[in-house]
Amino acid sequence: MADNADHIDGDDNEDVRAQQNLIKIKLKSSEGGIYECGLTAAKMSDLVKNMVESLGTDAVVTTEPIILGNEAVTDAALKKIIEWVEFHWDDPPVDHDFEDEKDRRNEELSHWDKQFIDVDDQALLFDVIAAANYMDIKGLVEVGAKHICSKIRGKSCQEVREMLKITNDFTAEEEDAIHKENAWIYAKD
Amino acid sequence: MFSLDLKTTLESIDDSNKEDNQQPQMYAKDSMDRFDNDLCALVLSYLTFEDRFRCECVSKQFQRTVFKNKELLSALVAQKQSLKSVWVNNLSYNINESLIELSTQLSRLPQLRELTLDLRVNSGDNSLSESLRTIDCYNAQVLVPLKHCHQLTHLTIDTEKMSDKWLDNCDRYWPRVKYLSLRVYSITRKRLDYISRLPALQTLDIICHHCN
């Protein structure tokens, strides 16, 4: 089995991906929790993918868990991330064509992704996004970014600060100056 | 008049120094202040054009990062197709493809009358000079999309180097140019020939170091 796994590494064939996802690897959070994840799903993280490729699938499957040392990778965040990659591992591969990328950026989140990312605990939300960024899971960072931007939409600076708990480090004069500079955007053509 | 101030690479280097000084500061887990500039910029790149401006005064980090993404220009063009005047300076577009992208976006402004392109790169920072060499202003393709801006009346180009090809047959695609200003390192006979054929030209302003 393990021999096989190494042999088929890197093959994009759907069946092979499905078969590979039956292989479980272990991921360890910065808090020490160890969680199982399908190999294909885990490799949605470029960080994990590179580790698997440099260590060899055999080593990853049979030995120590992969340690995700960033403090954003808490137990709760890692569980969420595994839930996301296990749902999305068989998505069609991302096309890097420019027009497609623009479409993808503007596309609304799927119902599943919306429900997934709409967590009440903002510390967990930020952990998931920062951890996904650290693990280099571009699709999940995008889901988080779209979610935050949809919450920002139409809100005033003060409302955004309160919602995302951002410290206002401008002086009143600096803030006024920016408002004046941007006044044209609200003016009619 | 719309002035597009694309943040320079120089500024982002300054930012990273500032960030280093702030490193010991601890941020609350549920505060977006905890995101570093790159992640913040990535998240905010999904904002709409108006939201970006509205968010500029949320915090200094937002101000630094909200316009970092090159999507700004496409967003601008999509929203303001009637723009008549654009001034591009402080260029962070330090790769050729981005320059082509820039001129492609500008070419989608059918009403464009006045265009100032300040492609001069801030010099004096050694760490930058390496990456800046990748600007290939001799590349003939860079300004080709601008040939669609037939309404142009005022054109200013400020750049170290430019390809002769940039002005090939310019009389055909910029028939209305009244005012042309070029700040270039050198100018050739051939380039002047093309300029002399611009049918509507009234004012020509050239500053160059070499003439051959």
C-alpha cells in the first residue's frame, strides 16, 4: 500500500486522487492535538504538499505527524481546516488563466462555504484564516477573505473598527485629511 | 482629473521596517490587527472599489494595504469608464507584464483625453535596483494597447528608457494629440520622424540627455 502511494504521487487522475485520499496522514496543531486527514485533502495545503514530497509519502504515512508550528494553528482551527479540505479535495483544479481568476474572485461563496466560515467566535475565524495562510491553502484563505469583505461592505470606518476590533491609530487631523482626499469618490460624475 | 498613486516598492520596504519595531506588541486574538501586512492586503483585495476608499481610514495598516493590490486599476476602470484624464505615477509595476496590464486597462477608457505616465523609478535605494532592472521599457509591446485611445489629446510620458516602437505610426492611432511631452534618456531621428507626423500636434515638449 505504502509502496503504491509513493508510486502514484503527483498523478492528477481522479481515481488516483480518490484512492490517495483513503491514505490518512496525521497533522499536529501548535497546541499539540493530533488529527487525521486524507492525503489528497491534506495536500491542498502547499506547505503539507511540499513536506510530503520532500519526506516521501511512506515516511509521512508511517511515522511522526506533520507539525504545524504556527500559533494560529490551534486545535479548533486545525479541526475546521481539515473539515474544509475534506469537503473540497475533489474540487476541479484551479485554473490560473487570468480571466478565470477574475471571475473566481468575484464569484459568491457557495452555500456550504458560507455556513462553514460564518463562525461566531471571531478569534477562531482569524485563527482559521491565518492558519490557512500559513499552511498555504489558497482556496480557504479566499473563502475567509470574501467573508470578511462581505461583512465590511457598505460599513463606515468606525463600524468596521468595532466589528473587526481594529485599533484606530490615526489622529483626528489625519483622519480628516483622508476623508477630504476621498470626497470625490462619493461625488456624482 | 484622477491621479493614481500606486504605492511604490520603496514604501513597502519602509513599512516592513516599521513592522519590525512593532514586533513585540501583542494583539488580541479576535482583533484583525493581528494579521500581518501581506495577509491584510490579501484579505482587503476582495473589497469593492468604493469599500476600499471607505476603509482607508480604518487604521494605518488598512491605509497601507488596501490599495496594494493591482486589482485596483481594473476596479477603477470598470467603475469609471468615462474617465477623461489619468495620471499614473509612483509606479510599483516593476515587471513588464504588469506594465502591459496597466496599459491594457487604460486602453479600456474610451473617453481618455489626457494621460500622464510617470514610469520613472525612484532611484537611490540599492536594494531595489536589482528588481528594477526587470523593467524592460525597450519592450515594444508595452504601450501597444494604448493605441486604442483615439481620443487622446494630451500625452505625457516620463521614463528612463523607451522603445522606438512605442511611437511607431503614432500619427494613425493618436490623430488628436495636441500636446506631447516626453522625458526620456535618449531620442532618435526615427522617433522624431514619427512625432512630426502627428496631425493635430500643437505643443511638443521633449527633454532628453542624448540625441542621435
